[in-house]
Amino acid sequence: MNADGVPYFSIVTVTLNDLGGLLRTRASIEEQSMGNFEWIVIDGASTDGTVDELQRCDLPNFSYISEKDRGLYDAMNKGLARVRGQYVIFMNSADCFASPQVLERVAQRIAATNGHPAIVYGDAFERTADSKLVLKKARPIHWLHYGMHTHHQAILYSRDSLSGLSYDESFKMSADYDLTCRIFQRVGTSLAVGIPVCIFVRGGLSEEKSVVGRVENWRVQRDVLRHSLGRRVLTRMAYLASYVTRKELRPIYDWLRFQRVRPQS
């Protein structure tokens, strides 16, 4: 904490009836070598023992709420409304930091810039069905003109850049892309830290509803990035090719997109 008791990082976790996943996330947070953070859990009124676990949690600078919400992005907005840190990262239930040194190393890289970049991001591990971790390298920030340049769990936003912004609940899957693009268009400063930040569990809503997300990206590219119709059509065609490759030729897609594979530790 700084002299005013304000944490450097705010970690926000959204969960609903996923006690096992929440415990994995907590363990990852507890082992961080840098303790200058707060942890905020937004629970959607779970009935699987999550609330009991949250009530027992005695971590410093921990807080939670447990109540019904309108969905994922409503819950994430509740988290944003409570953050006090200089940088905010969402590490939702079952997601983990890539190593115990992530926050420490990110803070060192921010300090080395002598600035306050609005978007700080790194690489991501994906956990496959056969318990391997595959490394997905982050794209350059300008990849936002095509889609998300890295996993949302590998992005930290400065609290200043989030002023007046929130996740647009009219989106089903792409509110994180929308928010990132709005910050990028408004502020523009970014920092690639060059290290894996998170471990993301492959599958779930992000993969099951990837088509919905791609459709919603059209709206972001039209309304936020101001792309021409022709450019949006070309992007949609690229999405289709990527989707077919990922669904029908997954080994080829993984060979093209992922840099290396290591056993889960």
C-alpha cells in the first residue's frame, strides 16, 4: 500500500456456483510475491458453499458481495465500482496468475516506463483438455483493429483510464473488447510486459459462443473504431477462416497460434 493505504493493484473476481474454480483463483492470488493489492470478489448469490468460503476468507484487503445480478458484465461493473488500485485486472473464477511473480514483474515494468500506461498487457497460457499449458503470445496493441490482442485476464487497465467507462451490458460476449477499444481510442498509451500473465481454462462461454463474439465485434469496429464497411467485411471473412480452422483443424490452428507447450505444473 502507498502512504494513503491505496493498493497498487485491484484484482476483481466474478464467480457463480464455482467453488472449486474460486479456490484455485484464490491460491494463485495468495502466492503472489508482491502483496500490494486488494482482492474483490463479486458473487452472483451462489448456492454451492461459495458464500461460506468467502465469509471465512481472512486475506488482507479482501472484500466481497454476494447478490443476484443481471449477468457477467453487470457483475464486472459492480467490481469496477469498488476498485481502489492504480491498476485493475479481472481474474475470474478458475483463472489464475501464470506465476507467483506476475504482479511484481508487471509493477517493475510499469515503473521502468516512468509513465502511467493506460493498457498493460502480456501473454497468456491456455489450459487444454489434456492438462497441458500452451502459450498464446499477445499481439501488438494495434491488433485491436482486428480483435482482442490477448486474453482479457492478461490485461490490466489503469484506474484513471477507466474514468466514466463501464462494461456495456448490451453485449453478450464482446463487452471486454468494446471497453478495451474505447480506452485505446481515448487514451492510446499501452505497455506490453512480455511475460505470461494468466492461465485461462480453454472452453467455457468464450469458446462456446465465439461466433456471437465475432458478430458483436462488427459493432465495436463500426461504432468505436470507425472502420469502413469494406474493412469490416474483410475482417468478417478472416474470422470465418479462423473459426473453420479452429473447429475442424484444431491441431493446425494450435501449431500456428501457440508458441510452445509445457506440462501443467
